[in-house]
Amino acid sequence: MKRDISRRDLIKLGAASAAVMATGKVGGSSALAGTVDLAAGGKDFSPQTGAERKMIPSACWSCVTRDSMIGFVEDGRLVKLEGNPNSIRGRGKICSKGASGINQLYDPDRILYPMKRVGKRGEGKWKRISWDEALTDLAARLKKLRDEGHPEKFMFHYGRMKASSSKIIKSVFLANYGTKTIGNHTSICEGAKWTAQELTWGKHYDNWDFDNTKFVLNFGSGVLEAHTNHIPTCQRLGDAMVDRGVKMYTFDVRLSNTAAKSTEWLPVKPGTDGAIALAMCNVIMQAGLYDKEFFKFIRATKDPNASTAAKVAALKSHLAQYTPEWAEKVSTVPAAKIKSLALEFAKTKPACVISYRGAVAHYHGADTERAVQMLAAITGNIDNPGGRCRAVGAKWKYPKGPKKKPKAKALKIAQGFPGTIAYPTHGANHQVLKMIKDGRAGRPEVYMWYCYTPVYANGECQENIDILKDESLIPFTVCVNAYYDESAALADMILPNPSYLEWWDYEDMVSPTQVPEYYIRQPLVKPLGESRDFKDVVCDLANRMGFPLGFNSAEEFVKMSCEKTPAVKAAGGFEYMKKHGVYHDPKAKPKYYGYKKAVKPDALKKDGVIFDKATGVYWNWHKSKAKSEAEAKEKGYTKTKNAYKGYIGQEIGGKVYAGFKPDKVNKSGYFEVYSELLEMKKFPALPSYVPIPEHKKMSANDLILTTYKVPVHIHSRSANCKWLTEIYHDNPAMINTRTAKRLGIKDGDKIKVKSEAGEITTTANVTEAVVPGVVAISHHVGHWEYGRYASGKKSPLAAGDDSDFKLKWWTKKGVHPNWIIPNKPDPISGQQRWMDTVVKVRKA
Amino acid sequence: MSENVALSRRKMIKGAGALALGAAAGLAPISKATAARGKAPRWAFIVDLRRCTGCRTCTVACKAEMNTPLGAFRAAVYDQVVGTFPKTEKHFLPRLCNHCEGNKEDGIPPCIKDCPEYPKDRRQFITPEGKKIRYRGGATYKRPDGMVLYENELCTGCGKCIKACPYGARSWDKLLISGKDSTKNGIAKCTFCQHRVDNGVVPSCVNMCPQKARIFGDLNDPNSQVSKLVKEFGLLENRDKNTLLPKENTVPMLFYIDPRGALMKMANARKKFEKEEAWVDQIT
């Protein structure tokens, strides 16, 4: 009898199974287990060959969620990624982007060797060089700047750099080199949220406690499809809604998947979420449904010692202008709906209000986030089970490098043009290239970017290209990347980074359970080609420049950190983490109500601790920039530079509480609904609605352009992942049926979309799933480099091949909206105003 | 290890032995409830549309698990916008092979019925407690536990099964050469992750779904989650509402929990779930 492969393999499979059971979790009512349980010695086998696979715990890095996962390796090749069932964050789950990580690793267009430009910048002509040649050249350039006393002329710009990567590269390498000319990407993400949170409750990041909530109000978050803590939160929200019948109401301009799964989608005019939140606060205050208890910790007036009655009166009076009827006119959401949702939100305890880019990537987006924070605060849904909680993540200890660090210098080009942004606490990095062009704040000699694509990720792509291409503006550009993206094409030197599946990290992303989880990322396979983890490269560079960092690789750094971090060390240190991937203290209690803790009297008696009458803050002036106690007292807490670093506690009614500890700005320990800091900068002290100037000047046929994410792509780094791009490769512009009719546009028509920054030609997707007056175009696609699946052309540095490529059946590649979105900051936070652009749309 | 595990391990050894003798066998993991009856498991797959968010983790998990080439999907999700603004709805419908029971008259799914290489060899399915159940193999065939499987080695690449499936759940695997005709491709379809299930692990898409929207289990085990859900939502009694294309009389073992009537709304809108539609996962 003829036997086929699968049957032969079944035999092998059976035999292997006999030796070791496939899973450790058999029993209970169903004998079937889910993810193969690593801790219980589980096994996994190839469906094709029956071969046993090696299982290695690691962590994802597709997006900032950074889920714990397991890599399955067969004959030295990574074949599959699954969630790590032992993670309290991810509970054994990862998303489509995480699962397609294999495509990131085996991307046929990957850059595997150091490259040096040989033609003109951007011409696409390259020469392969050795690592030694690359680093000799780079070290010489950097050392020269450092020796000349201008380390700040080395600009380092990162997109994603977290946990140990951030510590090694930023806190140790760049700090010891001496440059603080460091850019990030937060302003093109959700910077307005963070600034608003720093102004209200201190440290940024809000965890939404879906495990315990009974009601969810959503302002512009795609929480079920694209959140920054996606997998940990989306599954808990799903459970809450299906298992416990929790309702969620979503305000969005578009019927996102999240809106589609909500109890109700409430279509809203772009940029008006703040008006709705303010009207809701008004309804709640007038109805007396506020939380008196929490008001004790709220600052709502100039006088920090105001009574609750005075604070309530102040808010009532400020909010009176924001009636639901007014909000209806502004937002198009019916007043009756705003009222009923406000009452339901206030009466359902606990309730959670969530928000993201849809609400905040606007002019005064930070004010919208402050209004949302106020909504949570007046109802007592702050830092409580089931509410909006201050984030909890792992606190690693790590080797800090040489004790003596040079005094670092900075070019002031990462916070926007002087006087344009009040508190750019997370930078205004979409302004960096404009500021380099402007030149008044100086220009970097060496501009290096890491996991960042200045050309594609910011607005005004053409201007970005023109500036980056201009050697007179930036003499030397270095790209650290595994992929030949639109920015790599404009580098003078490319250092081939591996994919995240080939490097080390310790990790610390926020836990949805309010219990910190320690976890690591470890290589699942050896770095391909000559790619080298940039964290290892900086150790090498530091050695070459004569300031050894005290460790020589990321692996060594992670190992040392495991031994230095008490909780991890006690669990078994580096070896334990390599084996299990994750650790949390099983006895730890979830962290809530941290602000209610009393400060011990001893802490107030320490040297340098003084009391600031104006705010009621106890603080240690030694940790600020004040030169003497007298100076500190004279200037006061609010006006002394870096005073927040010395914050000890907040006096409220004769007691000193831990309060809402500040971070990055000198706010008090109150939950500051009233912000003296904003008042100082001539902004409204209480959250207010400030209309978007461009929207006031719109003519009848103008539309507002908004952008969005789909569930299967990372913002700009996944278009060459074939399994994702096969599902989503085209992004026709969503236009409401009525609007399209008015403009004479039919579904599938070629259209031109024109803004003050430029024009694109794309296709119309005429639909009922977007509000009238809007054109919605997703990110992700429309690449003109990056590789064969993304742009249709192989990268000039492609080192691999993929037999699947001949089966690529789609030809469309989408149109990137950023070409026509101007880089404009929110004046409070510096947030890029992604959703404010006014456009004219016509049939092409 | 628990007693169940030990039991399963013994059965696996037996299973392997039976295979070596030339009969394919189901290496079914067991629970005590099944063990007591000595029946083959009756696998069922439930998609809970209350939970599905259209995230496509299933689609990609399946691609990775089976290394499915581009252009072919063993698992896919359909999106459909219905209704008029502002009362617009969007529905998601995960698709996979229905692993049909086959009609009441002959109990043979249409894909198997049209396969020229079925029935072929005689095989035995060994239940967890050692009971032997005889069945017929072929290029495509149904196991006594309900899995509709295929064997490329026996396949002539005629494509009749692809045409026979009213749902379009089968497609060509363009990187696979059919076992009996080197000029033709082999076929691909969902196998319920037989290689995992036989080892006591749920199908990959079930494991990976972040929302627990996919549930797989044994209907012969009254304590399984599928049994409970089938009871709670009356899935067996309401096949006309909870399965696709009931008029085809294929009796699918894939059920949808669908309180919002997505199947009907999507069918009315555009999607007919029929073979003429390309079996492609597309976000539009």
C-alpha cells in the first residue's frame, strides 16, 4: 500500500507523543489544551514532518505592547510564534501582527550587511562594507565632535526604544558620549495624552481596568484593534462585554472595528470629543453626581486649600457654558444622548473612560485629554478598581555605566520652535527636520535614526525627503535598520540591525492587572547575515571612543540587570528568565489608590525638604536646579526648574499624602483639574474647548482628513510582512455616501485629495461607515520603498528570496496620506495634529 | 502528570502501533466522560460572533501553522458594512472548512462524494479506550471523529473536491504537487489542525484568538465547552440560522453564535458564502 507523507509523519508524531505528552494541561472537562505550556514541559511538532520543535520564550516588538510570546524553532529556523501562557499580561495571546513576526525575520528584502552610499544621497547606489570599516568611520566622526566639545552635534533619533534598549542606548551610551540631542516619535503618536496626564495626575500612561469595570466610555480609541497595550486590554474588554454584559459607547468619526463591537457607535465630528466630555462633566456636576470623597484630592481652583464646596462651585460655574445642546451643535452628537450617557457613566460604579488618538491628535488635543481626565476624576474613577488607573510596570535595576558622566549638551531642535508649544514634555519631533532646515537652533553634523522613519512617519513627506537629501543641511546621515525603508534610502551609512526576534532585552510594559510583570526578549535564532544588534554596536563604539560602558553586549546587560533586580534575582535570575520568559510576584496585590498613602513624617525631616505654601507641596530643593534653599523658597516649587524631581508629598487638610506625584512638570500632588502651569503660559487653567482654527474657516465643500489604523498592520513597519499585506494592501479613502454624492464621486472613482501641504491621487471608498464631511485614509501602506510586498519592488539591498513571491496576487499598494498632512503641533503638548487637515476632494 | 495524561499517553502508543500496521488512527485525547462511553469524539467548531473583532489573528495563525502559500486561505475573515449612517453596522465572519457531517441519506460530504479517489483503503479509528471503528480512506475522507481530511499522496489533482464544496473552502496549494499527477497541484483546506488535536492541543486559530471567539471540542463530551454552548444557544436545533448555506444540506459542524443576525445581514448585503466568491481575507 502506498503511504503518503502525512501518514508516515503521523507515525512519528505518535511515537514522539508517547515519549512526552504534548501538553501539561490535560484534565478538567475538556481534554484539549491551548498554547503548549512551556512551564509544564510541553512540546510542539511540525504538521509537515512531525519533527519536534524547540520552544523559546521571548517577547514581541511589533508594537509597543510587547507581548510575551514563545518562538518555535525547527532545524534552526523560526517557524511559528504563539503567546506565552504564563504571562499575566497577555494570557497566552498575541495578535496578527505578532504572529506574522516570522515575516519580519525572514523578510527577503532585509539588509544583512553594513552599507555605504556610493552615488548621490538618495540615488540608491550602495557599497557593502565591513563592520570594522563602518565603525572606524563612525567612531572617528563621533569622537571628533566629542573632542571638539560639541557632542550635541550628534543627533540620535529613535522611534521605538524601550526598557533595556532605552537604558543601554540612551541612559548609558548617549549620556556617556555627552549628547542630549535626542529625538523620539511620541508627538506623532499620542503625546497630547501624556502631557495632559502629566499636568493632571503626574506620570503618563493610563491603564484601563476592564477586569473590574462595569461601564466603558470611549473617546477615539481603537482599543479592540490597535491600542498601545492591545492584547492585554482587548481580551479583557471582550470578556467584560460578553461575560459580564458591560456596555461600551464609542465616539469616533469612523466605524472602526471597536466602534462596530461597541454597544453603540456615536459618530462625532473630528476634534470635538472635548466638547462632549466637557458637556458630560457639566451634566454630572449639575446633577450632583460627583464623587465628594475624591474631590478632596482634586485641585479645581487657584487656591490649593479650597474646600470641596468651593471646588464644586468653581467647576459648576466653569462648566455651565458647556451645555449638551451646545455640544450637540459642535459635535453633532444629540444632546439627549450626551446627557443620558453622562448620567449612566456617573451612576455606574466603577466606570472607565478611555481615550486615544482620535480624541487627542488635534489642536488643543491635550485639553481634550484633560477634559477626559476630569470626567474620570469628578466621578471618582481614578486609580480605582474598574477605572482609569496609573500604569504599573516592572521596575528593573540596571548597570548605569561609568560613574563620571560628561555634562551632556543639546541642540534645542526636538521640542519645536521657541514659544510655539507650552509643555512639549514628549518632544515635538515632527518639527525636527523643519528646525534643522531653519538652522537657528543649530544643525547636527551626524543625524542617526533608529527604528524610526522620519520620511514616512511624519507629515509632509516631500519636505522630509528634501531636507534629508540636502547634504548642506545634514552632512552625515546614519540609518540603523533591518529594512530598506523610505528613510534608509536617504542614509549615507546603513547599520544592519537584526529583527527583534534576534536580540536581547529586558521588558517592562504596563500590566493590565496592576501587578508588574518582568519579562525578557531573547534571540530565537542567530542574527541573519552580518546583522548586529545596535545595543551591542554601541558597546563597541564606546570602546572605540575610549569610554567603556562596563558591559559589552545587550545579553550581558540583561544578565546583569536580572541579578541586580531583587524580585527577578530571587526568582532565579537570568537563568530563570531565559527558561520561563516572564516573572511576577504571585503574592503581589494590584496597585490602586496610591495617592491616598500617607507620607511618613521622617521623609519630611530630611535635609533639603521644604514646604511650599502656594501649592501645599513638600519637596527637596537639592534635587532641583535651585542653587540655595533661599533661592528655592523665593522662587517657590512651581517656578523652580526641575522642582518636581524633589517632590515628597502633598499637604491636604493638615495631612501629607503621597498624592499624584509629578513627572516632567512642577505640578502639585493634587489631581490638577485646575492647572496653574497652563495658566502661567496663558492657556485656560480649567479644561476648555478651543475650536480648531482651520475648521472655523472651512468652505462648504471642504472636508476634514483623518487617519486611522487597521487591525493587521503596525503604523509603518509591517507592509513587507506578506501575510499582513496580503490581507491589507490598499487604503481607498473612506467618504460618506451623502458627501460623495454632493461631490459627484462614486465608489471606486479615482479622486484627488488636496491640502495646503500637497495633493494625492487615490481611490474613493464610498461608505456608510464614516461621518459626512470627512475623508478617512489609513496609515500603513502606500510605500515606495521597503521591499517587494510593500512597494512592489525589491529593495536594492535585498539579501534573500521567497518562493511565495511569485504567488503575490495583488498589485495595489495604497497611497500614503502623510504627503498632504502638514506637520503642525498642538500648542499645549506639541502633539502632531493628524486629524485637523482641511482638504478639497474632487474626481480625478 | 495527571492520570488523564498517563491514560492519553498509553492510548497514543496504541495509536501509533495501529498506524504502523497500516491503519490510520485518531489519536484522540480523552476525558473521563468520553472514556466511559467508548465513542469516537465528535468534533465541533463554534465561532462566537459576539466576541470576534475582525482582528485576523486566526488568519495569520493559520498561515503560520500550515505555512499556507499566498493566495490560499484555510481560515479567513469576511467584513461587511450594513445599514445606513448613522445606524451603520459592521460584521465580521470567520470562515473555515465546515467539516460537514454530510446529508442524512449517506452521511458523505459533497467534496468526498465527488472525489474519484474515494473510497479506497480500509482503515481503523481507535477510540481512546481502544475500541476500533472501521472507515474508508481516500484522497479525501472523513474520519469517525468527523474530521474531513485529505491525503496528497492519493490525490490526482483533478480539482473536483474544490468544485464540489458549496462554500469554496478548498483551494489549490500552488506550492504542492499532487501525489498522483506531477503536472497538477495538490489542494489545501482546513484540517481542524489534526496534527495538534491528535496531540491534545486545540487548533492553532482557536489557541491564538485573543477574544476566545473560536471554540473547539467534543460534542460527545457533555462537559466540553462546545456541548455547553450548543445547548445554551440551541445550535443543533437551529442549524438553518447558525450554519452557512443550510439549503445545501451538508450539515456543517461549524456553528456560529450570532445574536445580532450577522449571517443573514451579510447574506442580504452581498456575501453569499458561496464557492463563486474568492476565498480571500481582505480588509476593505
